[in-house]
Amino acid sequence: MTMDNVTVIIESGAFSAEEAERYVRKIQRHSKGRTLKCVSFRLADGYLDLRYAFEGIPFERIRRISYETPQECKAV
């Protein structure tokens, strides 16, 4: 799918387009002066892997974010 000239790929997991749009907007806010080219999402094992690349930069950034739903959080 394409969102504001950014290629968005949802590789695996139950991840909605609204959530993807929220992350794309956040990346764009924090990377002023750069043009975002593509973002890839992969949800697995309680983590969300984000891979994104900018126009004119020869490498991609990779982030791993803990992604647990509230019912999965347990107090010990």
C-alpha cells in the first residue's frame, strides 16, 4: 500500500492500516528534512520490527519495539 508517497509493507501479524499510518507520521515528524521512501512492519513474538529507508540515504534504519497488548502484561 502507499501512504503519502511512502511505500508501506505489512509483512506479518495483525497490524491495521491505522496503526501503520500513526507510525509513518511519527517517523516523518522526527526526521525533518528527509524524505521517507518506504516502511516495513513485522509483528511477531511480542515485538514490532520497523524497517524504514529515506530517499538519498544508502542504508535503512531498523527499530524493534515491544508490542504487547494489555492482557499480555502480567505482574509477578
